[in-house]
Amino acid sequence: MASPRDPTNCDIVIAHEIDHELRLERGNEKEKPKVRFNVSCDEEKKKMGVWKSGMLLLANQGLATLAFFGVGVNLVMFLTRVLGQGNATAANNVSKWTGTVYLFSLVGAFLSDSYWGRYLTCTIFQLILIAGLVMLSLTSWLLLIKPDGCGDRELLCEPTSAVGVTMFYLAIYLVAFGYGGHQPTLATFGADLFDESKPKDKNSKATFFCYFYFALNVGSLFSNTVLVYYEDTGGWTIGFWASTGAAVIGLVLFLSGSKGYCYIKPCGNPLPRVAQVFVASARKWRMVPAKEGDLYEVEGLESAIKGSRKILHSNEFQCLDKAATLTEEDLHGPVNRWRLCTVTQVEEAKCIIRMLPIWLCTIIYSVIFTQMASLFVEQGAVMNSYIGSFHIPAASMSVFDICSVLIFTGIYEQILVPITSRLSGHSKGLTELQRMGIGLIIGMLAMVAAGLTEVARLKRVVHEDRASSLSIIWQVPQYVLVGASEVFMYIGQLEFFNGQAPDGIKSFGSSLCMASISLGNYSSSIMVNMVMAITTKGNHPGWIPENLNDGHIDRFYFLIAIMAIVDLGFYVFCARWYKCVNLEENVKFIAKEEEAAPNKG
């Protein structure tokens, strides 16, 4: 029987659960409770309550994010005011650092899935985060902030020493390593609390991802208001020590809930497993793949991948089915995994291949997202940042992005989901792929808004002040649009990649969202370098010069918007091509129909 597919959803169908349900339908087996393989989550732990444990993880996420953004949100200003870097250099350094943060998510995901498990991975990377924050606080206090209170837009800092700069970069990259390795693993660790075989838990898992991103933004709200204000007025060290305290409290809360968590054992290194599929397929490249029922799979409910459940065969990338096709050589002697792989192992490789085009299409959106930490801040710094006598730090404008996320998360959950679910018949309202596409469109509109704001700013430049009379409040629309786009794009990504990833690479699936942000930051840095190299020819100041009043970052924003439109076209193509894994409900329904068909005759 061909495996049916439902293009409106992307939930993994596990083979042993389907077989179990079909046997129950036929009356050949007594009702038995479903087993969550490879999960340590006994009844004593369950007494604490799933959501009680989940709330501790959400609090941990909020505090860790507060600590991280206490460093990152005003980093571009620290580089320009304290270390004396230029605008383009500072923007590039922030993009590289932020990109490294999210690239480290792949390291954390790999260690979590392969060797350490989620709990140990989260604990170790939080300790690394705290170590980096302590080093940063001490370095800024003892070596960089000279005299006290410098870097507040008026009091200049003394030239920094090579030792101080080295310690600073070591500290912020430890922060990057700690936070990057912790966040995607924590998201997967929280998702493990919910049993997908239960409809109620399945919906609760989707809600958890919304709350997870909500907690992330609540944590960054304090960083973008109170901490930014202290740092902008020269209290850099106070801000860094406050971030350190938040990280310590977050770790304590995380450890306090240890008895109530579900522990997934690591499934071993996935890199050799995936490589074996391609090597085995290449060694049998002249063969015709066997039919679905003749492909090799181990007996029993569990797969050959340690602790992982079986996955049903799919019809895409049939050339890889050669790896699970039996030959005479395979039938004699011990099984050689570099010549013969199981169906589940082949499907794991197929899942990765199917996800990659979707993932690549999200990188341009991450280029949009990263402008908030660099060019948006530099743009705001040369605008009228006073309302009466009150000064608004340029970096604190990201609070409108955070508020937008918090508001639109509620609007989506309480208003859009009920309406769209009635129209589409989908329980979640919009599919994850649809949410991500809408997020890309809104992100493109944010770049258009930023470009129009810059056009208006340039028309009101006061050359004597090297600034503009246009109020910084005009930046609000671009921040609000970015926040709205995050609700659709990043929450959709968390659900999509976590749901599509097989058991053995769950943390890897969650890390793809952060890895997209990483490549977006690196891509932004490359774009800035290319644009400056092209636009500075002939002694022109370029689009992003030291004095933004002589440049045209509006053109840079419009360039990103055009790239987003092109990317949207590719994304729509990839989303239409993408085939989600089988739904258990559809398989059972078709099985019933087939059994009933002879009786109808």
C-alpha cells in the first residue's frame, strides 16, 4: 500500500505506532498503552506536572535571553564608542559575532543528539555562558571603561590595550558559544515533555513553541529597556553584571526542576549514519531499487538506530533506496552498514535532504532580521532621539520589535488561528510552511519601511550636528513589522524543523532555525563589504560611510527588499515541492477503507 500524504501538515508517522493501531483495529491484540521509546519520564516525575516543568524551562529561556541580549543589543555602540571602531566595521563585527552565536547552535545540537543528551548539554553550555559573562564584566570594569562612565556619547574612552581587546573578544565569544549551544537544545528538551501520541499533548507542544519564543522576547524586553539605558549612559559594567546575575538565576531554576524533566538518551553520531546511506547507494548505483516491501529493515518495534523509532518509507529520492536494497553479498555474512542500510536510516537522510531547500530559503529573512542589531541602531543614532528632555537610546528602539512579537503572538493564537482553522479546516489554522512564507513577506515590507524612513531622514539632515531633525519615532514601523514577521517565521521554523526531524536528530532540527540566523548574519556582513567595495569607487563615500548623512543606506535596505522578493519566489516553489512525512490518522483511515472495500462489493 502506498503511503498517503497530507500536504496540509507535517507530523512524523512512526511505523510501530501505525502497526500497533492497525492490529487494534483488526481485533488481533488487546489494548496496550503506547510506549515512548528512549524516554526516561516515569510516573513519579510526571506528578510534578508537564507544564510546571515546562514553565521552569521557559523561565530559564527568558533569563538566559536577558543575559545574552544584555550584551548583544548594544554591542554595536560599545564597539564604536568604547573600542573606537567605524560604523561599517562595527556593523560587520556585530554580524559576525551574532552569526557565530547561532552557528554554535549546531555544535550544541550535535553533542545533545549524539553523546551528552539534552539535560547535560543545557547545563554545560549555561556554565560556559556564565563564564563568558563574568570575564566580560571584569574586562570592561578593569581594562576597557577608562575613565569611569565613558562611552556615553559625550565622555570619550581612553585608547584600549591589546590585552583588553583580546580579553573582550574572548569573553563575548564565550557568551556566543554558551548561549548558542544552549537555546536550541532547551527548545527540544521542553518539547520532549509532550507525548505526540496523545492529541492533547500534540497541541500543547505547538503551544509550548509559541510560549518559548514569547519567553525569549520577554527576557530581551528588560535588556532592551533598562540595561540599554544604563549602558547608553556609560554604565556598561553594571549592565554586564546584571546579565551575569540573570544567567546564574536561570541556571539555578533549570537545575531545580531536574526531577520533573523527560530524559531522552542520545542516539549516537548521525554523521556516519547519513554518510553510510550515500556510500551504500553509490556502491549499488547500477542496481534498480527494490520495491517498498522488499527493502531491508530490522525486526521489532525499534529501529537499528539506537533508541530511535522506525519511519515509514517515502517515494522521494528513490535512488537512495538502493542503500536498503538487498544483494547476494548482503545475504551472506555480517551486515556491513556501508553497504546495507535500514529503511529508517535511509529515511533519516531523506528528511535532511527535504528540509535543506526550505532552510536555505530562510537565510534572506535572517539578513532582514540582523539589521535590527546593526544598521537600524546606527540609523537611529543619527536621528532626533529626544522627546522633550528625555533621551531615547537608539538600541532601545528594539523594544518595539519585542512588544510587537508579544502582541502578535497573542493575536495569532487567539484570533488568527480560530478564524483560519475554520476557513482551511486545519487545526493549527495555517501550516508551518504557510506561516514562514507570510513571515518572509512581512519582513520584506519592514525593509521597505526602513528605506522610506531613511529617505525622509536624509531630507532633514542638520549638517552642523551630523544628525537629522527627523524623530527616531519614525523607526517604529520597521521594528513593528520585523516583530510581526518573527511571529510567523521563527515560531513556524521551530515547529516545522523540530516536527520534521527524526528522533535521532531532534536537536539538530531545532538548531536549523538558529543556523539560519547565523548564515543571515554572515551574508549581511558579506553584502556590506561588497556594497562598500562597489559604491566607494571613484572616491565616493559609499552607501554606508562613517557619516551616514553622506551615504545611502536606504538603497541598501531596498536592495535587501528586492532580494527578499526573489527569495519568496524560490520559497514558494520549494514549499509546493516539499512532501511532509505521513500522518498516522491518514494511514489508519485508508487502512479501514481498504478493509471495508471488499464487503461493499
